[in-house]
Amino acid sequence: MIRKILVALFVLTALFSRAQGMNEAGPKMADSFREDGKIYVVISVLGIIFTAIVVFLILIERKLNRLEKEVKGFKN
């Protein structure tokens, strides 16, 4: 029951948030970035940051697995 209420709440929130931007043609800052060609720089930086976070998480996961194996070895 709670799930259904939460889903309905999220759907309504999404609908109301979309209704706020109906009068505008779009974000003006994004248009100016696109006109100046800076949008590609922004997308590149976001891609680099996302890639770095993914690589960092993969490395942490490998270290954690290695430590878990060591702990299991000490317990046996």
C-alpha cells in the first residue's frame, strides 16, 4: 500500500515539475553554451568526472574483495 502511494506521489511530482517549464522555450544558459560551442566542454568534463568515479569505485571494489579474502583466510 505504501509503495502505491509513493509511486503516485512521484508521478504527480514529475507531472507538476514538467508543468512549470511549459511556458519557456528552454533554458537560456544551455542555448548560449550551445551557440558558443561550450556545451561540448561541459559534456566532456561531466564525462571525465563520471568515468573517474566509475574507475574509482571499481578499484575500491577490488580492494574490498581482496581484504574480504584475507579476513576469511585468517578466520580459517
